[in-house]
Amino acid sequence: MAAAAPRHQRAKGGCALRFTHARGDTRLAHLDQSSPMRILFPTPEPGEMPLAALVNTAGGLAGGDEVTIDVMLDASARATLSTPAAEKIYRSLGPETRIATRLEAGPGALLEWIPQETILFEGARLARRIEVSIAADATLVMAEMLVFGRRAREERFASGSLSDSWRVSRDGRLLWADGLALGPAPVVQIDRPFGLGGAEALATLLLALPKDSLAARDMLREAGMPATIPRPGLVLLRWLGAATALRESIGAAIRQVRRDVLGLPAVLPRLWTC
């Protein structure tokens, strides 16, 4: 009798952190983490906000893995959250990989959520939900990028599934809702002319401002960025195309937003360039 195939040891863990504003600066107030997630705090460059690096110590996520991420910024706190590398979603033998992210920004807070890309391997099954709650006068910069397969290996996201849901609320009222569902043959939807047009990757940048968003949109458009206003107080940028080009585009847009809208140095976290 043939030996049974080895079973994947499922990972169920996550991380939670809270920043507070005290003595004129943003400080870490709470940290909780469990495998496979760990949070590191690289020393920020002069003039930069505190940086939290979300590290997956397993190197990637497989079917059946479940990760929860909770981030809270108290009133007037300012922080950047990113990742030191792309997140990899491996082929599943059946169960979904589940990622639940909850972000909250209090009055006057500034939250940058700019992880590097998520790569969906052939056969991956990802269910991801991102829920964001921000105060009436808080500011949010939120960027995500999905890569469909590994083109360097001539691999496409031909089978598997993706359920990706965003919900952003301001002052308790829904501000933005977005969702993408692919599968069970994702490549069919990806290749449709009125689907994703055969794109290798999809990138999104959402900017939620407590003030009029027209000026921010116009500045981004003048710089050649595809900025639109889906509703007052929101600026949306979205790209489809080759992964390398999209990574450059979203990086350029983040730098532009930091300089022209937020008054911060026009740089990406060192995590993006190491």
C-alpha cells in the first residue's frame, strides 16, 4: 500500500499592535504576535514616521493557514506599516488561505498601509478581507498589489480561487467597498477583454482625506497618475499590467502622495528597496 501523502501543518496566528501619541511623538503602546507573524521596528529615517515591518516567518502561506492582523492608531498617532518582501500564497490541496486585516485610525491620525505585493501561485486559494475604520479627521494611505502567477517560471494563475474584499468606513459610515472574486479557473476571467485583459498584476492605491480631495487628484493627474474621485474625500488609483511595471507605478504614486499631499519625504520605506 502506498504511503499517505504528508499533511500540511496549518498555521493559525497573527499580530496586533497599537500606537499612541504621547510626549509629542508616536509611541508603541501594545504589541502581540504569534507564529507565523512577527513585527519588527526598523529605525526610521530622519523626519519619517515610525515604521512597523510585518514579517511572515514561514516565508509564505499555504491552504488552511489563517492569519489575523490588527492595527490601531490612537488620536494624532502617525505610522507606516509595510512588509520586507512579497507575500507568497502557495498552491492549496483544497482549503483556503485566510487573511483578515483590521485597521483603525483615531482622530487626527495618519495611517500608511503599504505592504509589498501578494503573489498568487498556480493553484492558490486565497480569501482575504480588509476592514478599515477611520475617524472623521484621520488620513489613510492604503496600497495593495496582486500578482497572478510567476511569469519568470512561465506560470499563470490558471486554477485556484481569490476572494478579496475591502471595506473602509469613516466616522462609522461606509466610505468605500470593493471586491474581487476569481475562480475556479481564474485565468479565464483574467484573460477576458472586459475582465482583467490578460494582466499579470493588479495594483490599487486608495487615499482617504479629511479635506477636499480635488486638489490631491489634480496634483496626481499633473504627475501622470491615473487618479479618480469615486466619492468626496477619496482618491483612487488603479493599474493593470506587468508586475514589474506596476510595482514601479505604485511606488512612484506613494512617493508623489507623500510629497504633494501629506508633506512627507518623497521616499518609500527601505524595506521596498533593500
